[in-house]
Amino acid sequence: MNFSSTQKAYLAGFLDGDGSIYVRLKPNEDFRYGFQVAPYIVFFQSSKDRKNFEMICALIGVGCLRERNDGMLEYVIQRQHVIKEFLLDISPYLLLKKGQADLMLQILEKKSEVRCKEDFVVLMKLIDCFRELNYSKKRKIHMLTP
Amino acid sequence: MNFSSTQKAYLAGFLDGDGSIYVRLKPNEDFRYGFQVAPYIVFFQSSKDRKNFEMICALIGVGCLRERNDGMLEYVIQRQHVIKEFLLDISPYLLLKKGQADLMLQILEKKSEVRCKEDFVVLMKLIDCFRELNYSKKRKIHMLTP
């Protein structure tokens, strides 16, 4: 990524207005602690505005565009090193989602340092903080596999 | 308004993501041609995020914050010279709503030049172009008072 300062500021404004930063904990027995940790940055747009939205996607350049069944477009950044680099770029310009960006960076850091079950519990608690920041109505209690 | 280039770019991104540019034609017999021409720039946010949203409102500084009955906050710019100045500032950075910004500037220009009924009909047709740009489902046929 090689954004100019005004491109970074634009993307920060667009993410504040129309984007989302979150981490999903997906139950998955293939993973050591029973959960897959899946971080996301997502931008939304009505598919009626696909042509213009594709300009923004091309500017970002590091995600995937997909169309949902309800006619909404999602441009999704999922790769963790890309999320990290993108947030470090635009974070200084964020006004609404600064807290989510900082939390995501902290989670990616902790995730790379998990060595035992206790570390993973700390990571899960950090992920739960997104519910507060994103005003999620869903509050799930996640149980670690024994 | 005295925005830096990154502030202009941020506001363009935020408006692209979460804002709206439109003109309402309000039937009103007090006006010469039977309609009030009311231009708007509006930014939306959930009232749960009021504290952060107020930072953006303070940055813009030229509108009014109001809370709707459904719990949404609206920051509204209504004064025409302010809309014009604001759009001239951020328009170079817009990606999604460039068409709406250009149309609004064109309408404000035409509005100041209306001298007769024929001019007003041209103005009304321009205003109708917003329906296409904003994908409005409402299509109204406006009739001029005789």
C-alpha cells in the first residue's frame, strides 16, 4: 500500500462513515483452542452504486469484493498483515473508529503471541471488547474446549 | 471554513460513506412558484455514538445537530452559501457522490438566476435529476401552480 496523506484521510472518513472493523470467533474444532480468530475490515455499499464503489475498492486494492444475497456489496480485507498495514496507515485520520482500530492492532499482536490456553483466554476477552465498541446486540459467552 | 487538505479528504470520505446530498421541493404557497427549494447536506450517525460524532460536527462547524425520533443523529447543513463553500472544498476528493455535488452546485447557480416560470421549470428538472443519482424510489410529478 502506498497511499498519499489525502488518500489515507479519505479512506479513514469512508471507513468511519460506512465501514466496520471487527473480529469473529468462529467455533472450529480444527483449531487448537476450538475457535478460529477471524479479523475483518469491511466496507459496504448498495450494489446499485457498484461502478463508483469499484473505484474505492481499486484504490484500496488489498481486499475482495463480494455481493450479498440482499443486494449489498461488501469489500472485505481479511489477511492479517494487510489489516495491520492498512490500519497503521489510516488510523491517524480516524475519528469515529479509532478505538476499534487500536483494539484490532492489539488483538493481532496478542494473537501472534499466544502460547497457551491462558493466553488464548486473554485474547478472547480482548475480542469481546468489540461488542462494546460496535454496539453489538449479540453477547455470546464463549467456552473453551477442555 | 478553513480545512486542511487531509480534513477535506476525510470529510469527502465520510460524506461518501455516510452522508447525503439532495434538494427537496416543498409545496408552499408562500413562494412565488408554489414550491420552496430546500437544499441539504446531511451526515447520519447512531445516537449511541454521539460523543465521537460531535467531534466530526465540530470539525465541520457550519451545520446543526438534531436527533430524530428513531434514535438517529443528523448533522444538517442547510444554508446555501455554506453548502456551496463546503462542496467546493471537498468536491475534488469525492469518489461516490461527485455527481450529486456537481448537480447541487449547478442547482444553486440556477436558483439564483430564476427570473420567470420557464427558468423555474428548468430548475425543477435539474432537481429531479437527484432521484436518479440517489436511487430514490419516490418519483413525484411536480405541477407548477398556474
